[in-house]
Amino acid sequence: MLRLPMQESPSPSAPTGQEPSPKSPGEGPPATRPSAELDRLAILYRQMLLIRRVEEEAARAYAQGKIGGFLHLYIGQEAVAVGSVAALKDEDYVITTYRDHGMALAKGMSPKALMAELYGKKTGCSQGLGGSMHLFDREHNMLGGYGIVGGHIPLAAGVAFASKYRADGRVTLCFFGEGAVSIAGFHEGVSLAALWKLPIVFICENNEYSMGTPLSRSMSIEDVSMKALGYGMDRDRFFADDVSEVERRIGEAVKRAREHSLPTLIEVRT
């Protein structure tokens, strides 16, 4: 049933026929977002929801013994992957840790290829030989999940060096956990990136636990981004509770890398 809006009665204190006083800012109806922005937010939300549902099904299959090896889920960190990849171009590179399911999906890998890999099938993204920790998708420039903590960070610096050498305008995102910050590979990769001014963004996904070790027992300082100070590198630090905020903050570093070939170290708390 369609109801017509009711007319407001004049205020008792105002004479009849007197124009009501203008409303102050904030008293009117809430502003609406442009449809194009709503469509984009819907896409980002769908990507995050896809990651969550795939991870839930993977956890269920693992508990049933249908998936072998290890299974490191990305539940709770969906906004990091989706927001970060949203700040990239399709040709840009992503390298990440063994917690790689969400990043692979955000970069464009199909859920079918991902699940087939977890099940050890030949139709998987790595022909069933890599499993959960070694997802790889050359078509979408997802250059792998890596099982050795911190071992992939110098590799990411190498990818960025290749981009600078070829002048192809591509940016590399390198993801790792806070447990990798104390590994030699982290310092080697970050040091060379700063020295050679490489187009790379190092992103520490800090979930406060290196597997089972709390942050307070693995790092002398809580702020991972402060490590950038020792290498004269730009840094940022924020909580990943808003996918749009992730896209904006990572986007600033991506722009710095693409336009000025300067690296950035970012700590994202999850």
C-alpha cells in the first residue's frame, strides 16, 4: 500500500504562515552515494564474501580429510587482499605467503582452480602439486604463495628490479606476516628495494600471532612500520577494518612506486 507523506503541523511557537527556519547541516536525510560508487562497493563486497565462503568450505573439507598437507586460512583478512588488489592494475604483480587463498582469489584465480589444487587434482592451478601453500597463477600475475617464512621477500624485490630494468611500469606487492620481519630475507629485500629505488610495496599483514607465537614474544617493538626508518623508506600503518580505506592507503603507496619508483613498507593490522 502506498502511503503519502504526512504534512507537518506548524510549530506552536511559530505564527501560521511563517516559513520554517532552515535546517542546520546534518538534520536532513542522509546523503546517498553515486550509483557508480555503489556498484564498485558491491563488487568489492562480493569478492570478500567469495573469499570467506571458499575458506569455510576448505576448512570443512580439511576437517573431513579430503584435503592433505597444511591449510592456512585467510578468514578475517579479506579486506586486505581485496582492497590492495583493487589499487592495482591487472598487469601488476603480487607475491605472498603460504596464507595465499584470499590473495589468489582477489587477483583473479577461479575458485574452481583453487579448490582443485587443494584437492590435489591435475586441474588445479599448480596441477595439484603445490597444494594450499603454493598457489600460482601466471595469467593473473599472481606469482605464488611461498612456504618458507620471509624467503619470498628478496624474490619480490627481484621482480620489482626486473620491472624497473624493463621500464614496464608495473608495481609489485609483497605480502608477509609479522613473523617474517625478524628473518634475514626481509632485511635483504627491503634494503635492496630502498637502495635501488624499486617499484614495490611491502605489506606486513600483522595478525599479532606468528603461527602460535604472540607478537610480544617475537618482536622488540610493536610497530612493524618503524623498520622502514632504518632504510630511509616511506611507511604507513593502519587497521584493516574498511576495504575502501585499504584501497586508498595502499593506492597511495602504489602510486608512489609507479610514478617515482620508490618502495614503501606498510603494516596492516588484521
